[in-house]
Amino acid sequence: MSLEQPWEQHDPYSLDVPKHPRYLVYEQADALDMLVTPSPPELQKQLMQAYHEVKSQGIAPVLFIHAESMQTEKTKNMKLFAWYMQQQGQRTVFLIPQNGLGDEGQKGETPDTGYIVSRAFPEKKTPALVITSNSLHKIKDQLARRGITRATADIICIDEVQLCTNQAHYQAVAGLLELQQAGFTVVINGIDYDFKADPFTHMHHLLLMSRFLPGWNVFQLATQCQHCSHPAHGSRRILTFPDGRRQIADATSPIVMAGLSHYYAVCDIFHKPCTRLEATEEHVRPPLPTTLTLEQIQQTQWMKETLAHFGIKL
């Protein structure tokens, strides 16, 4: 067994740092999903338990699968749950933001259709409706205009929900709440932090509200940093240029960048997700709202304002 290197001596912004031995073994075996916790069987058990508990209360469930980094099998787990429910006779509709169509293979025959693809099932593309607005604002009405109502569907699954970028944070929460109140079971997945280690669009608002809205349940996935044994708390963006040069993206890059880039999970401790060439002070990754005490929430201005907006008093 290889001895661990002193990770604190690594250049946190270098592309020359080797992969962690354990990570490399699983990668070579095409089994990186084995690094993810909880395992798919365990998470599916948790999802089903939450689904039945919420349904027994006469409420439509909102099941929120999230992770701090990429490479955590979010989409795989959403698909497994949805496919099982389809076998039980539940009519399921899959949605993907326009921003989530990463390559030509995900595009459908028309601009408003596409496919959800996961690393776990690369050969099994799931047909989906494209959210061409890239917005969750009034998503129930958007779907109704396309013939999707409670008369035609039971479950709405939204892949990469953080990539719905064209609405205010409150509108993202309200859009999902409207789907739930209409009687849809809502299943979403998303990444908590963008490559800059900042909250990814509305994700922290959704996580906050999941603590207080009836029927909302969150399920967090985690994996290992590619370069050390620490858990991954971020996603490193690597830019590959036409001449073959590769570099870590800087924090000045746009959030959504088609082509050129790919990502992998890093700890954001000894291995940073991006460079900060123009930074004048150290960046601090904000904590997840799901990890805070009620007192800490009350002391955070945006959280207090969000709860007040939805009429929730602590």
C-alpha cells in the first residue's frame, strides 16, 4: 500500500499533482462510484422511506439530491428512483435546463427536447423536456403550456437544477413550491457550489427552505478529492485550449461555459477548485444552510430575509 504524501505541501493550484492512489485504483477499475457515499442502494432506501412518509401525511414530496462537488452520481440516483416509480405505474416527466445540454449527444430532434445522460448509464439516454427558459419561475405554467399537468404526470424530475440560472433565488423556491402544491412529486438534483466555491445560483436558498417547508427532504452525496484522501468540497474546472494547453480556470470565468472545460472533484483545502489571480483577500467557502444551527441562521441576513419572504418565523 502506498504511503500518503504530505498533502499540505502540494501546490493547491498545480495540475501536476498526482491522483490519490485509492482514487486511481477505482478510476482504473471504472468504479469511481464506489467512492460515493451513501451507496446507491442505501440512498434509494432513504428516498423511498421519505417518499412514503411524506405521502402518508397527504403531502406531495419534494426530494432534493445534492452534493458539494461533481462526480457524486446525483443523476444516477435520480434516475434509479424515477425508473422504479415508473415500474410502479407513476407517470414521470424528466426536465433538463438548456444550460445542462453539455454536448450534441444530449440534444433532441427539436430545441425543446433532449436527453439526460449519466456516467453510470452512458448507453441509456433518458428523454427529457428542455427548460428552454433556463428558469424555474412559474415552472408549473411553463409545463402546462406543454401539456404537462397533474392529469398527465405524477412525478417531475429536474436534472442539474442549479443550471436554471434565469430567475431570482426566491422565484426558484416558489417555482418548485408551486409544483408541490399542485400535487406533483418533485425530484431534483444539483451541486451546492460552483467552481469558484460560491453558492451555485439558488442552491443554498433551496437547501435553507428544505429545513422548513413541509414535505421537503434533502439527501447529500459525497465523494473523495481526486488528489488526496479528504472529502471533496468543490469542483475544479480545467480549460483545454485548441493547441492542447490545459489550465485551471480563474474565478473571473463565467459560471456556465460550454465546450472547452471539464471538471473533477477536489477537497478545496489542499487542492483548490480555481485560481484567484485578482483576489486581494482569502476566499471563504460559505457553509451549507443544512449544517447551521437556528441561531446561526437568525444571524445570517440573507437567510432571515428568505424565511421572512415565505412567511416562516423562527
